[in-house]
Amino acid sequence: MTWLAIFIGGGLGSLARYGFGLLSGKLYAGHFPLGTFLSNLTSCIVLGVFVLFFASKNQLNEAYKALVLVGFCGGFSTFSTFSFETLNLMKSGEWGWVIANVLLSILVCLGVLYFISRFQSV
């Protein structure tokens, strides 16, 4: 059951990431890889919120956790695309965007998870 949950969650997360990419491409034409950044940020928010939610639900089936945390968040966030887009910015000499992408992606995503974790009573 857990494997199927991960499979379904991963597919849904990948579709959501693809949709973010299409939507951000229509709304923003700049050099910063906004779709990937927003996918990774949103995935961190979803992960943090659901970690809190699942911590309060002791009897919840592990497949539900796997569906969201491993499947959806794994399919929705994308380190490989982040790396590829950063490499393309490097190759085109856009070092300001390289630095902005790396720092924003890491610091903002970690910051969001840290902020959400403050609400967990452990």
C-alpha cells in the first residue's frame, strides 16, 4: 500500500510542478527560474505543514504520510532542475541570478521549514 501511495503522490507532485512551470512561464519572462523556485518553496511549506499535522495523528496509516511527504513533495520539488537552471545561468554569465537563485532557494526554503517547525510541540 505504501508503494502505491508514493507512486500516486509522486505523479500528482510532478503534475503540480509541471503546472507551476507553465504558469510561471506565462506570468514571468525574466531570467530567474521562478517556477522551480516556487515549486521548491511550496513543497517545503507543504512538507512542514504536513509533518506538523502527522505528528498530531498517532494512529494515521504510514501510507498517507508516504503519499504526501515522500511522493507528492518528492515529485513537486526538484533539485535536478534547480541545478540545471543554475548551470544555464552560469554558462550565460548571469552571475547575479546564479547567486540569487542559490541563496534564495536554500535560505528561503530552510527558513520556511524552520519557521513551521517552531509550531511543533516536542
